[in-house]
Amino acid sequence: LPSDSFLNMFVDIDVNVIVLSKAMLNLDDDILKAAMAHEVGHIKLGHAKRLHEEMQIEYEADQFAFEQGHDIVKALRVLRRNAVWTNIKYGTSLKISTITDRINVAKKLTRV
């Protein structure tokens, strides 16, 4: 995939470095900040020790971003829309259902 076509960001927990794709820089600031807060959440919550619990640590990092005041539901919807577009354009098989699951869990945070 071209580097500017897919929204991606991850944290290398061993060295506390957040890596993002060039496409992430084209996002609105609020979406980018929510995604960054999610990745910081992985560091703050000590997720390096729990990588076998993949979805649970994603939910927790989403909650961390929400608690920092970010609209994580909006950010996840943008990421899901981009993943669908990427799948269609490049024939990839990014898992849309896992992003949808995260959106549904994050929606519950906003109702509390």
C-alpha cells in the first residue's frame, strides 16, 4: 500500500515510541489527538505485559483516550471508514468488524 493511503498508528512499547503513517497527518487535529491519546494509553496502562489480550487492551486504550476528553467514537468511525476504503481500493482484508466492536464498546462510555 502507498504510505499516504492508509491511516495507521501504533506504539512500540519497548521504546515508548509512537509511529504513524503519513496519511494520519492529514486528519483533523481532534481525530489525530484522540488516536495519539489511545496509543499513549497503551504505554500508561502497561499493555506490553498483556499483548495476548488484544481486544481488551484496545478497549482500555480507547477508554483512556475518552477519559482524556477525546471523542474516541468519532476517531474510530474515521478509521473504520478509511479501512473500508482501503479494502475496496487495494483488495486488502483489514478487519472492519473489530473496529465496529470497539465503536460499540466506546459508545457505552459516552452514556455513563
